[in-house]
Amino acid sequence: MTVLTEKNFKKKVLSFEYKSCPIVLQMIIDDFVFISRIIGIEAVCVRIYGKHPGDSGVHKDERAADFRDEYLSSRLYTKEQVKFILTYINCKWKRTDGYKSIIHHKFKDKKTGRLGPAHFHIQVPRDLKSLRRI
């Protein structure tokens, strides 16, 4: 059962994308939201299927989601909370293909050179993409 509510999505369309994304991605998202709630933060999903300049294509491939950490130049999570979440999720959802299930990073704008807001990026392997809820 999901722990997400409408307030966990920046835009309403993201809640529909969440419901149609691969089941393992949903499960990792649920864990992330649940852990965030335990530490007193209401996680906000800012992207699932949307394209962003410079991204690797995993969102377009429907197997990734991003959650806000930085908003209006303020961080929502402390460094310790980020480390805890990354460790917990990557241990629970250990991948065997050399990638992490969750990372924390910023995008660099190729035109301006400025860094975008910090966020959590959750990603599942291509092999699990076809596992969906019906």
C-alpha cells in the first residue's frame, strides 16, 4: 500500500505517472517518502517521466523519479539525513549492475554553468521496467 498523498507531488500529473511507473520504482519511492516522513519532511516528487536538458534518458524510459531537496535556495534535508537516506535505500535496494538505486545531486546548466537545485534521483534497472501493477 502506498504512503503517498497529493501533497507529495509538485504537479497533479505526477501522481498519475507514479501510478503507472514500474512497481519496483513505486516501492522505492514509497520507502523514500516513508523515511522522509519519519524524519519530519514531507517529500515532494518533482519529476517522473519529464525530460530535462542533459539528463541520461532514464526518465523518458519511465524508470526514474526525482524528489526535491532544495527549494528557493534552502535545503530541506540535512547532510546527515541525506547520508542516512542514501545508505538505507541503497542497502535495501542494492543493484548488481554497478549503479545506485538512489543518488543525491545537482544538474549543471550547460549554457550558464550554474548548478540547479539539489535533489534525490531514484532509478531502477531497465530489466525491471516491465514490472507494473495492474
